[in-house]
Amino acid sequence: MTTKSAPSAWRDPVALLAAPAVLYLLVVYAFPLLWLFMKSLTGPGGLTIQPYVSFLSDPFNWRVVGNTLRVAAWVTVVCFVIGYPAAFALARAGAVLQAVMLVSIILPLSVGAVVKAFAWQIVLRRDGIVSQTLVGLGLWDEPQRLLFTETGLVLGAANIFLPFMILPIYSVVKLIDPRLSEAGATLGATPLYRFTHVTLPLTLPGIVSGVAFVFSMSVSMFVIPSLLIGDRFQTLATLTGRSFLLMRNEQLGSTTAVILLVLAVSIVVGSTWLARRIGGSQT
Amino acid sequence: MTALERASQYIVWFIAGFTVLFLMTPLVVTIAVSFGSSTVFTLPPPDWSLRWYERMAGMRGLLPALVVSLQIAAVSTAVAMVLGTLCAIALVRGRFPGRETISTFLVSPLMLPGLVIGIAMLQGFKAMGLRDVYASLLVAHVVITLPYIVRTVVGALSLFDFSLIDAARTLGCSYPAALVRVLVPALAPAFLTSGMFAFLASMDNYPISMFFTDAWTKTLPIQMLQYVEERPDPTIAAISAGLVLLAILALIIGDRLVGLRKMADF
């Protein structure tokens, strides 16, 4: 019967090779996500948005949403400020320096978040490297503890997510023909004009995907805030985790989980759409 | 070299140096602390010692957690390799509608919050009657490892020239023999690298695993976090150093097989 509704899919026997993986993910991944979504919208009397209404009517929860978005925004800004020039440096560096940079970008990617967050607990202590360096440079009068502060959290998270900003931007920067900028210079364009009219537009697709990666990861990070800032500071993700693992409040946890899911999906869909629009307008 | 070129050279060096320093800080600090004698993470360490490594060897619960993690990572990667490769062949060689949707779907676990996937699975598995901790971990970790395999093998397959298989058959190979003798060696690097990174992703996973562990079955990151919360001392740095070493090994092998630049493709 299905053969009639989708004839072209079944005419190609190779398609069957995709079936095991797709079926597997449908059953153990897509179905549970859908189930979670549906359950968050059904109350005792059928379809309801009551859990969301009561979630949003609590000012504490607004603070949680605010914390989540503010920290994610700061992490994204820090990653961009460091990552954008770093992507150019990576593209323009000589062979040896480039290899060193690549190692320092890829290696941390295969080390777990628990390991890196624990390392940042050491780095952000009162006698840690950041504090020592800032005092040494004369920027701070006396050592300060950054651990369990929002600044410390942003710094640690930005460090952990930085590769996800550098790599997408690098992937477009390496394709830019340096002669383009030279041509602009020959035609009398100032460096600033060349940057805003040639380089920046060309790197925009990379920026969009880097920002989307870092922002969505920062919104949903869980281990990093638990280790770097503690329980006093709640984000949507830590609240979700706590309500399942400690408070046993599955209703609240499902609500925040779905909010996180919707946020993450809209970032992915939005950035894909944006990247396609930018890419389309250039060709 | 003009003054401007030299200046831009220095700027590149400066930015590159800063980035490398920033990115490597956590790893270097961890390793330095693990070989130091100080209990309170003093840096630079007052004296070098191996006491934390000795301590690590006697830690209760560490070895079982490591074994569970290694088993789950190995089995889930193996399953994902079979499922993922079959699917990648269909995506690259097949001519049917919806291939783009399927490939997005298969890679999507990488893009959604792990925590949410974990919660959904926790409730979904309960609804389906799957209660065994070990089995749940295994089933969940295949979802974590599958995207790595699909992404890399699709990439490698689309670069593979399938007329080579026709050539092998013209030269007298049967179709399966042609696959084994031509396709498999050509794909081996992509296979090994993606397998390695899938394995590491499974080993390091925290947000999904945390919903599927109990007092008896814990994965390494869960056990580590418990140590961090209970008694943070440099023993955890010693365990971390071991995991960093594993990542370094993976990086060296990956570089030999496909090259660093290829691994940075996004």
C-alpha cells in the first residue's frame, strides 16, 4: 500500500540500506522527543498550555530564562571577539603555526566537558592563573576569585566552545581570494571600506553558523554551569536537570526541557535559513 | 617585505599565540596539577610527584566506571558503524527523494541539547518498557555515535569514484570482492577516524548518560563528577590527564590517516 503512495522511494533498492538507521533513530530518539513534547501539552483534561502559563507566571523562572540568555549571549560575544581574528590568523599562518593552531583547536574537542570544566575550577581560583596573570599585569590590585561568578562561567564556557566559532569561520575565510582585497586597495578603497564591503560579507555565512553553534550550546550547557557557578545560579538547563534528578518534579522538568528544545530547534532552523539567504544573495 | 606586511605578520603571530595559549590552558593546567605535589592545586607546583596517580590506582569505583565506559563506547561505536555506513551508502548512491531530510535527521542529535535528548529517552524508554540500565546506556549511546559516522562516511563516499568498482569488476572481481578490495581500503581512513571520534564522544558524554546510571552502573564522566562534588583533589586531574592522553593519541592517529586540515572541516 505504501508502495503506491511513495513509488519513487521504493523503486531504488539502495534506499533500503538507510532503513535500519532511520528506523532505529525514529524509535529510540524521535519518538521519545515527540512523546516529551506531547506530554508537556497534555493535562488531565486533554490539550493544555497550563504548565507553560504557570511556568511563565513565576518571576523566579523569568530570572532563570534571563540568566540563560544573558550568559549565552556573553559567551557568544567573547567567542566571536576571539574567534573571528583567530580564524583569519589560522588561514594566514605559515605551515608550522597553522599546525600548532589546529592541534590546539581540535584536541580540546575530543576531551570531555567534565574534564575541561574541572580544569577551569582550578584556573579560576583566587590563586589561579587568571588572577595571577591579571595581578602580574597590574590590571588587578589583589588576587580575586572568579570561580562561582558569572564572569568566570562566561570565560570558561567561551573557552570550551571557542573551536565551534573558529572552525566555521575558518572554513569560509580559507576560500576568500586575498587578491580581492588587493583589488579593492588598487581601486583606492580604505582598509575599513575593504573590510566592511568585501571581507565581512564574504565571511557572513561562517559567522552565522559559528554564532548559532556557540549560542545554542551555551543555552543548553549543563555540566559547565554546575561546576563553575554552582546551584545559586540557575539556567534553563540546570533547572531541567535538577527537577529530574533532585527535585523529582517531572512536570517542571518537561516544561523547561521543551522550552530548551524549541529554543535549540529555532536557532538551528533560523541560522540555516539565514545562511541560505546570505549565500543566495551573493551568487 | 614592506612595513605593512611585516606588521600584519606580527598581528597574525600575536593572535595565533593568544588563541593557542587560551585554548590549551585547561589541558596544560590539568596535567601540571596532576604531576604536582600540592593538595590545593598550587601552580606552578612546589614539587613534582606521582602521588595522585598512586591515589588514583586505589580509588574505589573508578575501574568499574572505566570498564563500563569502554564497553559502552566500543559496542555503541561498532553498532553505529554498521548502521551508519549502510545509511551513508544509501544517501550517496541512492536516487530517492528525502535524502537531504534523512541526513539532517541522522546528524540532528549533535545539534539538539543532550540534556533534552536524555530526558526524552528516559521517559520514552520507560514507556517502551526498557528498564535495564546497561541496555539503556547502550541504546542511547548509539544515538550519540551515529552522527559522527554518518557525517564522515558520507563525506568520504561522495569523494569516492565508483567507476573504480566497475573497473575492478571488468578486471574479473565479483561485486562483493570489488567492494572489499577497492571500496573498503579507500574508506578505511574515514572509517577509523570517525570511529575514533565517535568512541571519544561516547566516552565523554555526560548529559545523556546521567539519566541512565544507578548506584551500580556508572560511566566514567558520571563517576568523575561525583568525585569532583564529594572531594575535589588532584586525583581527578590525574584521571583527566589520562583522558587527555587518549585524545592526543586519537589526534595523532587521525593526523596520520586523514590529516589535521581535513579534521578541521566543518
